[in-house]
Amino acid sequence: MATVAAEQNESYRAFLREFPKTGPGTRAGAMLRHYWHPVCLSADLKDIPYAVRMLGEDLVAYRGIDGKVGLIGVQCAHRCASLEYAHIKANGLQCSYHGWTYDTRGRCVDMPLEPADSKLKSRVRQPWYPTEEWAGVVWCYMGPDKENPPPLHKIDILARADGEMILQRGDVRNYSYLNFLENFVDIGHSYVLHLLVQPPVPAELVPYCDQTVDLDFRRMVHKVVETDFGLKSVLVHNTADPNVKYVNTWSMALPSHFRFCGLTAGLPPDFTNDRREGGGMLRIIDDEHFEIFRYTLIRPGNFRGTIFPRVSDTARGLAEGLQGVTERKPHDNRKYAAWEGRPPLEDLVMQETQGVIPDRESEFLVSSDVGVAMLRRMWRKSMDDVAAGRRAKAHVLDNEGVFETDTFKGLVAPDQITIGPRNMPSSKDGRGLIRDRDGRLVFA
Amino acid sequence: MATVAAEQNESYRAFLREFPKTGPGTRAGAMLRHYWHPVCLSADLKDIPYAVRMLGEDLVAYRGIDGKVGLIGVQCAHRCASLEYAHIKANGLQCSYHGWTYDTRGRCVDMPLEPADSKLKSRVRQPWYPTEEWAGVVWCYMGPDKENPPPLHKIDILARADGEMILQRGDVRNYSYLNFLENFVDIGHSYVLHLLVQPPVPAELVPYCDQTVDLDFRRMVHKVVETDFGLKSVLVHNTADPNVKYVNTWSMALPSHFRFCGLTAGLPPDFTNDRREGGGMLRIIDDEHFEIFRYTLIRPGNFRGTIFPRVSDTARGLAEGLQGVTERKPHDNRKYAAWEGRPPLEDLVMQETQGVIPDRESEFLVSSDVGVAMLRRMWRKSMDDVAAGRRAKAHVLDNEGVFETDTFKGLVAPDQITIGPRNMPSSKDGRGLIRDRDGRLVFA
Amino acid sequence: MATVAAEQNESYRAFLREFPKTGPGTRAGAMLRHYWHPVCLSADLKDIPYAVRMLGEDLVAYRGIDGKVGLIGVQCAHRCASLEYAHIKANGLQCSYHGWTYDTRGRCVDMPLEPADSKLKSRVRQPWYPTEEWAGVVWCYMGPDKENPPPLHKIDILARADGEMILQRGDVRNYSYLNFLENFVDIGHSYVLHLLVQPPVPAELVPYCDQTVDLDFRRMVHKVVETDFGLKSVLVHNTADPNVKYVNTWSMALPSHFRFCGLTAGLPPDFTNDRREGGGMLRIIDDEHFEIFRYTLIRPGNFRGTIFPRVSDTARGLAEGLQGVTERKPHDNRKYAAWEGRPPLEDLVMQETQGVIPDRESEFLVSSDVGVAMLRRMWRKSMDDVAAGRRAKAHVLDNEGVFETDTFKGLVAPDQITIGPRNMPSSKDGRGLIRDRDGRLVFA
């Protein structure tokens, strides 16, 4: 692939304008509605309603007295007052203004100021969407045939039971969710942006780290592979030893999952916290806003041990705040001063400054933008499919409804490498080369 | 009346879109301009100009050296500088920029940088409106034939001299004034919204209160009566005694007066502060903003004593701030957390969440919305009348220019009740049933 | 000149709407682009980029490793990330996202993630503008033929070496730059607005001041003279002595220079700080924003000594903050309370309240608006010239590229006065009448 400039014709430009839209009347919004989306954490739903904007629609979630979760339009059908201030009653969510009460399917079940025999209730139907709770998250389906929604596509990592899962939400961004996803599938940026500041490897980790890993993007193998669930970026770096490669894979699953830091082979199990797997997903609020849900699965380990050590890698998010690891210069009056050295912040600065909705028609894509180009082709094809009445691209689910997004990071023998949509080199725990306490490579 | 759904045709929808407009070029704005409107308190006008937006027009009020009040366009006719920063001089309001000076009728009386014999002054006329001062309020008339405005329509309560009048302004809301007025004429909401939290009756008041008043809306008589000044809501509740009814009336007078808490019969005069009468009026700033002027007339009394006692009923407004009487839950992150139990705040939350201008075309009105429906019919007819060159609906004034908006709250013998536009059961002080110190009902 | 009302025809109204525009596609913006504009101070450019919006275009300035200043589009040609967060490298400004690097002429000189032999670089060109550094200021040219820009037009005062130059920037206003320039060329306003509060002359200065200067605008000579560089306002006031006139001149130079407080004759050199000359220029950010650069040239002197003494005349800007010299009244709740007595603040209040872009079509210009009318004619003619392919009005430069904007303030013998574009009465240091220590007038 040389450039995708050839795609810059008018039909592609029309797609680029449709691409970031999320609302109900749009081609991209229609496609997104074929998937389940995260709404909030199960723990967020207590004894008051929880207002939530999803794909440009203003909704309210609530947990009924029976424990079931409802998700209905936030604006009362009667006189538009907000159901965010409604009360949860035995028979549903009761608007505080005149008492109209809705069940989880949007049916009006009470109008307490109307005559008891009034039949008007049956003529009112509030917008509603089916929900599921799984893995501590409330999910919703906003697509066609909502009485019979497709099965929830469960991402593998949230189905795991072999570690402690940390699940966080609340990082809301004021720009298009696609700025985030395009950044994620564009793996090349890591070798510029995230190497602006190169932190030293702590002395006690030096024996376990292969510091000969070649970080020059021009000398590594870089492939983006389409999968059933979305796409996967694969990077194969050389080391000083021709029989040892360093492999890193990242997966993006529809509609908005991102998975990195998969199984690590390269450090002894007892000496690494890369028994830590991370990623997240986006709640798409509307064209110009999204919220990040992040998860980290932690399995026992007693040392810091990523290949690129960070000052604090407990924070995959922005727990440290909007401050990099560099010192602020007195003359640095930019919105994000001294921002370098904290990868999530580095990404934020790039994503945000691209514009709320970037002017993609003015871009100049090149060969290293292969991930971005593939994501757009995937979106475009699914948008066309949905517009033509076909179904959107679908995950392959196992008997439990789980789909695999295998990722891997670590040292590998060259003959173990087969670049393809599945198991490259493997998603089985620990497979690959690691170093023992004496620094020798062994296969695990 | 079953439903007003039949009115939901296209002509009604066109009305609904015109309804909340207030500007000079609109049908609704033209109708509103047939009435006098409150501008500010007399006490607000001291030795500097007072900028005020009225019905979408930016104006400035000032008290001249002669004590007379002027109300003219805020933007100087010369080069658009704001007369909010003008100086009050003997001959009028002098723009600080180049000294152009305007009298209270908008005539330019000085251009100090022009030759003394220049005739240009006579070609300049600033927008201006007639004003009156009455009852501590500055009023203006912005309608046709402003050289000969109609007489000021004086609301009865402000003409009273038998108590202490508390007059407050400053509560500015960022949504349509009609959200407020529709809430006021929709009396049914009180029996849901304002009963979300039911405060206990203090022990010392128990003997004087009839706690058998039946608050179920379905069992009371609810009428909305059109009057010369606007409309009146009447509610007749049953009590345990078939010979005793509890009556409550509320009046809305054109263009934006609201009157509640009228004479109370039900507690002995010496033991009640419902010798307190309240209400207010709106300064309509523009389509999306208004300011509440509130008044309370207090006559001597030594106990709290409303039928529905409140934690503090000295505050009809929001003097307590935006906090209800309930405790804030740690997970309540709504804009208005723990909002229940303070009626003005409860109303604010409903009014504000309906939207700056509610999407009335998506409403579903039912029989208990009879007040809202009548207010809209009144507005619609007056808008049609004014558009056809006829006058808007007018108050009946007495010799002093005062109109009556009689309201009543208290216990009544059934044969005293005649539901109609006037004196139901009476607006005379104290008429109705009260309880003596022994808790016995007597006619006063 | 009686009035300019005759100009208020449709073609003039079309001009008024074009007049405040600054963007690249506009007639007025095209005209402004024929001049050099201030970007920032030389001292602002250190080791990080400096984002700057100029005439509606978002740019970034940076000082390269070689010391040369680049000014290029802020949005990276690749994927729109902001170059405000780029890094300054030996070969240019390197985008932090994927490393694309631009030289000062906008050429892409590196794409580190592309194959080393890729020819794509040559197809990318970032917007760029030529810059010059002179007198502590970075200037740019954004007009046609930018490979061969016209010579920088250097304003005389910044070329001076006979005093201490104080240069400040940072006063950003949120309204059209023309509100400021029209205020400056409208000299009449000084005799109303800036005399709202008349400070007393300190006792020790009384012998040196001619307090008989007649401040009545109707009795002075007021001329506005077009010059090569722009225009000059001249005022000749009477004094009690028919052989002594007080002259004050103010110059406005294209595109946005303002010069006042020129040489003062009237106080002995050793007793005046009017050996202080001031003025400034505007960075035109876009139609609705500008930044003021102010300069003051100070030569030795040991007393305050302006004709209209101020509480503090060290502050030509708003160093004292947004507070006048009057006391704030408790009932003054205007945005700018107690604003009178500080001329820059007085001007700000008038300029800002005219509106972000004033509604010039509703104005009523009169004879004293001669400066405003001339500025508009100048703009209009230059806009027409540029639209017709001719060059804009140009400064006459000397061998050093400097143009003279002579201003003068002081007492003059009537036969010294010749009102014209140059040297009236003179720009030579000290020429005019001054008073000696005994208060006698002598020619210097």
C-alpha cells in the first residue's frame, strides 16, 4: 500500500462527512445501533434515575424495585419534564411532575390525576431500549427489532475470572469518539509520540528486559489484520538476537472496544505486573462527546515490568491528572503545558487538537496510516451494508456469547510467528519466550 | 373535557410555535405589548442608569433630575455605545461617548460636539416607552399608541394598605416565562410534585388543622374559570365532615401575575401567619429568560399556620437556596440534588427541565391539563384579536384603576360555595370557617 | 462637511458589512494582507511553539535552532493534530503525533514512519508566511507574492534610540479591531468621555501649565488630514493669550498603528515626563478579537507634566485593572462599575458596548465624526484598489525603511501653524513654546 490518496474522491469525501455522525437519522448512527453499547456500571444504578445521553439520544436508566434495569427517553411524554428527577416506584419510574409512570418497556402504567377508568394510558409509549447487565456493566441495544435484540457480544477480558478486574468510567472527552479509535488503530504514532520522553529502565529490572529491542519503525514488520470482531495491529521488532523477536499486538473490537497490553511473555511470571491486561470501551455520547470506560485485569506479580517502564503504570487512564512527566517551563502557557511523558495524556492532546470533528477532507494519508484506512473501510462497508438492509459486521461468539480479541506482547522465536486474524503467536497464557532469574531465554 | 388531542392539528401546532415568542415582530409579542409590564423596583433607580431587557428589546431606565423615569433604547443612536454608561443630567440622559443627550421621550436635546446652531438633533429619535411608578414598582407600556397609553391595570394586592408588603426581585430564570405560567395554572401538579415530601404538622398547630382534608385529586372538585383578568383555579376538597369543605383558589392575571395564598379561613386570626398573602409577577426578558418579582403581604399573627406546613414558609421564593428538605445522597450527582420538599425549587426543576422552550408539539395533554389548555386558548384568542387590530383581553378596573384577583384558602360550608369568576366563596377578609382555641369550627 | 448621511446608500451599506471582516476570502481581509502585521514579541519565541491566530488564520510561530522565525499553519497537513505541541528540531518543527517535520517555508522535510526513500514529502506543503524581526517584534506578511514580500514599513518611534522603549502586549479584546481604531481617529470624544472626571493639576506644576487652554470643542480648530501612512487628527485650542495656541496631533498609520503623546512643547525639558511618547499597534486576531501592543519611549525627566494630569500616567494601558478613579457606588452592578477617570478604560467601555461588530447601518454620523468618515473612505478605497488588482495605500519609507508619523502636543505661536500632512508645526524635538522656571513663554 503506497497511499490512499486515490480514495480521496467525492464519494469518499461524502463518506468522511457521514463517518463521525452518531444520531438516529444517520448512516453511521444506523450502523452503530446494530451493536450493544455500554451505558453505565451496574453499581451506578441505585435508588435514583441516571440520565445518560447515548448516540445523540437523551435517555434515563433506572433500576426498578424488582432489580431490572430500564432505559427510556428522559423527556416525559406528558409535558416534557425530565425523568432524571422521577421517582422509582414498584410499578415503574414515576414522573415527579404529574405522576405518569413508565415500565421498563416505556409503557405508561399510571396517570394518577386522570379518572381511574381513563384509557389514555394505553395511547402513550415512551421511547425505550432493551438492556442487559453483564460483567458489572449495563449494556443497551438501540437497533432494529428491539423486541428481539441480538445476543450481547461479550468481550473476552470481561469474562475472565483469573484475576482482579478494575473497571472505571468517568473520563468524558469533548470531541468525536473516532479521534480516539483512529488513534488506537494507528499504531505507528507510538514510536513518535510516546517516545518523546524515554524513561530509564529501573536497575532491578534490567536483567529481565531486552534492551536491544529495535524501536525504529522502518525496521519492524507492521501489519493490520481484519478480524471478525474488528481489526488487530501486529508489530514484530528485531532484537540483537536474530532468533528472538519482540511482538506486540493491539485489538479494536466493534463498536468501540480497545484492547492492549495482552499476555506478556518476556518476564518471569513472578517478576512482572504484565500479568496485567488492559483496555476499555467507549460510551458514544453523541457526535462530539464520549466517555471512556477502562478495565485492567491484574493477576499476582511482585515487580513492575513493562517493556517500556513508566513512572506509574497503575494508571492507564489519567489518574495522575493532566500533567506529563516533564517540568513545566515558565513560558509554557499552552492549555496542556508540560504534557509529554504520560501516554494517555499524549494521546488526549493529539486527539483533542485534531478538532472536535477533524477536517478529514484536508488530511494526507500515507502508508503508515494503514490502520486508520482499514478502520474507515470497515465502517464504510458496514454503513453501506446496513443502509442496504443487511446486517453489520458481526463478532464470532462462543457458547457463552464471548468473542476473543487475543492480544500478545513479548519475546517470540521467529518460527512461532504467523501473522493472521487469530492466535498470533498465541493467546494462551504465557506462551512465548521469557527470561529466567539468570536472564536466560526459555520457552514458557 | 376528555383530552385536547383534537386541538393538535396543524393550526394549533403553528400557534404552539408562536406562543413562546416575545419580540416586537411576533404575534405573541404584539399581544403582550397591550399590557403594562414591571421593569424594576422604584428603589432600583438611583443616580446611574439601569439597563433592562424587556420582551427582547434592550432598554435603559433612569430617574431624571426631576424625578421622572425614562425608559429608552440602550444603544445610542449616534454610534451604538451603551447608554447604561451614560450620565444623568438636568436635561436628560447624556451618552458618555460624545455627549448626545436624550429626554424621557427619546428626543435628542444636545449634541455638544456639533455647532451650536446645528439642526441635526431634531432628526434623531431614540426608541422610548412610557412609564408609571406605582406601589414601589416601575411599569412600562410598549404597545401601540404609546403617546396615549391605556391606564395601568393595578393588581389588588399591591393596592392594599392593611399590612406590611415585602417586594423582592432578582430571581432570574433561563427558560421561557410560559414554563412558569403554565406550571402555575396547572394546579393538579401540586398533588404529585409538592407532596413528594410531606412535612409533619407541628404539635402546637394540630388542634387548628383539619388533617382529614382529602388530598386525592380524583376525589376533589377541580375547576378552571375564565375571568376578566385571566383565569382562576378552584379546588374543593372533602374533609371527614360532609359539612366542611377545604377550598383553595389560585389566580393568574394578564400578562404575568400569579396570586396564591389568599385569605385563609381555618385558623384563628391571632394564631396564623396566613394573614400572609403572596404571589408575584414576571418581568419577561425575552423568549428564553424572565425575572420573578415576588410579593408577600403580612398582617399580624403569632404562629405558623398554613394547611400544609413547611419547614420555613417565610420563603415563598428560593431564599434558602437550591436545596430541598431531603438529605443529599452521596451518589446523587444531578444538577439539582436532594431537591424535594421545597415547592419553589420543585417547580423550578420541572419548569427548567421541560426545556428552555419546551417541545410542546410532542406533548400529550389530558383532562387534568385543563388550566394549561385554557391559558393557551386565552393567549391564542388574544393573539388573534391583536393581529386583527382588536384589543387584547382586558381587566375590569375600579375607580382607582385596581382589578380584583380574589383568592381564598380555607374551610367552607358547602352552601357557601359557588364556583364562578368572582367571590367564591368570598374575598372578604376572614369569611369562611375557622377553628377557635378549642378546635371548634365557627363562621367568621 | 455637514453630515455623511448622503453616503448611507446601499453601496455604502454593503461596504459597512464588508468593512470589519478580516479573513482570507474577504475584500477587507485582502486589503489588510498588503501590510506587515505584528505577531508577537521576539522574546516570546523560546524553545516551544507559539500558537497565534492572525486575520482569522490559525498559525504557529517558532524560532528554529538556527534562530530564524517560522510562521506556518497550526494544523498538521497529515492528520490535523496541532503543531502548537510540536517539537523544535534541527531541521524544522516536528509534529509530535507522527513526526512530520516542516521548515520555515512550510516544506515537509521528514516523515519518519514512511520508508526512507518515500517521495511523498515533496507533495506536502504547509501554509507558511514570511516573517521579519525588528525592534523586538516579530512581523509577518500574509499578502500576495509572499516569496518576494514588500519591505517592512517601520514606524518611526520603534526606530528611535534616544530613550528607553517599553513594549508590552497581552491586552486582548473581544470585539472588532475597528471599534478601537475608529475610537482613536475620532478625536472629539476626548472632550466628552475623557473629561467626565477632571483631575486637578498638582500645585508644583501649576506654574508650567497654561490653565487657560479652552477645552470647548466648538471653539477649537479640528482638522483630519490624510497622509501617506494613514491620517492625522489636528486640534488647535485657544488660550487666554491670542498669540499662544495649544496644538495636539494624533496619527493613525496603516494597518493598525496609533500614535499619540508626541513631542511636547510647553514644559521645560527638565521638568516634564512628556519626554514620554506613546502609542501602539493591534494584532488583528479575527473579526471579533484583537490584541493591543503598546509602546512608550521614555527620555529623562523628573516631573509629571501632561497638560491633562492623571492619577498615574505611567499606565497608558490598563495596568491598574478595570477600575476608574471614582469610588464604586453600592448600587452600581454594571459590568464596569466606577469606570470613569481612566482613559483607556473609558475607551474600552465605549468600544466594547458598541457591540462585537457594531450595527454601523443604524448609526447617525455627524460633522464631528470626520475622522471616522475619513478612515472608512481610506479603507473603502484601498479595498476597491486591492480588489481591482492595484496595490493598497502605501507608506513613504526612508532609506532605513522607516516612515514618519509626526505628532506634536504643546503651545505654539499662531504663525508656526500650518495644518497639513507633514510637520505641523514640526516634529523636531522641542520646537514650539515652552515656559521657563519663571513661567515665561520662550521658543525652544
